Amino acid sequence: QSTGGYMTSNHEQPSLPIVDATFLLTPDQSPQRTQAIKNLLHACENVGFFYLVNHGVPTSLLQKLLSLTKDFHSLPEEQKAQIKATEAFKGYYAAGEHSGDNKHASIEFGTESTRTHEKSWKILLSPNRYPSSLPELPSILEQYIQRLKPIGYAILDSILEGLKVSKSSLESLRESSDWFWWLRMLGYPPNSGTAGSHTDYGFLTFLLQDGLGGLQIKDPRSDRWIDVTPVPDSLVLNLGDMLCEISGGRLKATVHRVMNLKDDFRVSVAFFYDPPLDTKISMLRWMGDSKDGEDKDEYGDYFVRKMNKNYH
């Protein structure tokens, strides 16, 4: 149910703000868009997580992707091991292979490119690896990704408009090359307990969760863990560390975790939307803050460092 724009969980605790994407996906200036941006900024500054509704991604596509995620994690271990992750981080990770106390399994995909260069982050652009027993998966993933990329850009565009920051930098980034994406099809075994609490390290995360629940955030407003109750046809969005940092802390990157105490296998799909890997971090200092040293790096350098820490 909804109370003043916030969802309430089964325990009637205040949960996440609801952001209606209808007027964020059109650049037309209107009172409705102004209000929608105000609602979005309030969610980003106070919670760092929100439900996105009326996003336009077909329900049938969301359901099909969740179904394929469950199908993948139901495959025999020897079949999944055929596409075991490489040093490029793409492929299958069995439960417990991530660093920390994470108990989930995953299959990982990301932007591909055949461009040849000597960048340290070029491994991130290596070919994706798909399970041969799920021939529909590449097409369904492509449809989903092509739906989310313009939504991600529109959300960032709206955040900058709300912060009254010049959007020329964002526009130049869009023109320089394609924005980088990463996608994880996650599986949490029954009664696997709590997966490690963390913040995401990029810009935007879109989470598609099944109906089991289990996602919790540490609410910055109360410092309490609260449930992110699944809301049909919604996507859960949250902000990452880099977006928080370049806003001078004005935007929130909120700690979250997954707790599966149920007898069922939980699945979710996380899509990460980030700047082009060749973007100089100094170009992202829209709010004027700077970190000596790191500013000389490209975004790909930052991303690889974070991936190495999480995956090795």
C-alpha cells in the first residue's frame, strides 16, 4: 500500500519512495516534470533507493528474464561450470566465489567491444559467455538492456536538472561513446542466510527482484534495516558510490544486503549503468569536488579496481 508516496512493508515500517517515470522520460518542460524531478531528488538525497514505476519495460519481458534467471541457476553445476568466469569477470560464479560473506551465485555480462587498444580496462569489453542450453537468453538480455539504457540516461539527466548542474558534461559523455553497462543474474539458495552488506560502486543500479523479497537497506533516515518489499512491475533503483562522491555527498549511496531465510530459491537481476570507460574521472566532477590522483584515471581504471576487490 502507499502512504504519502512511500511504500510500507508487511511490518508497516516506512520503506522506499515511489518515483513515477512518466514525466522523467520526456524532456518536455511541464509542471508534472518539475514535480517528478523534485520527487526523484528527494529520494536520491534522503534514501538513495526508490521504486521506479511506469518505466515502460513490458511486464512480459521482466517475467521472462526472471524465469530465465531461475532456469539458469537450476541447471546442473557441470553445465554452469562450462561458462565459468574468466579473468574478464564475465561468466558463472558459484555460490561463495565472490569475496566477503556473499553466498549467492551469479552469471555476469557486460558491454562488448572489438576495438583494439591497450587500456588496462579492455578486459571488461571481452565477449559475453552464454549457456548453450538457454538459446533465448541473448535475445532477451539484449531487449532488456536496450530498454534500460535510455531510462538510465533520463534518470541521470533528471538528477542533474534537479541539482541545477549544467548538463553539458553529461551530453558530451553521451556523444563520446556508448555508456558502459554490466548485468548480473543472481541466485540465492534456500535458507542461505544473509549475503554481505555493501554499497554499489558506480552510478546507477536497476534491480529486478522476484516475489520472494529478502532485499533490505540500512535506511539513512533511521539507521535501521528495512525490507524492500517486492512491488509488481516496478524496478528498484539505487545510487552508487561514484555518483554520491561527485555530488559531494548530497546524493546517497546506501548500504544494502539480501537475506534469504525461505525454503525457495531467490533470483534477481541487477543492471549497472555507468559512464563510458574512457571517461576521465576529472570530467565527472560536476559539483566541483576533486580527489588528487584518482582524477587522472579513466572510469574504466576505477571500475576494474573495484571489480578486482569484489571478485578476487
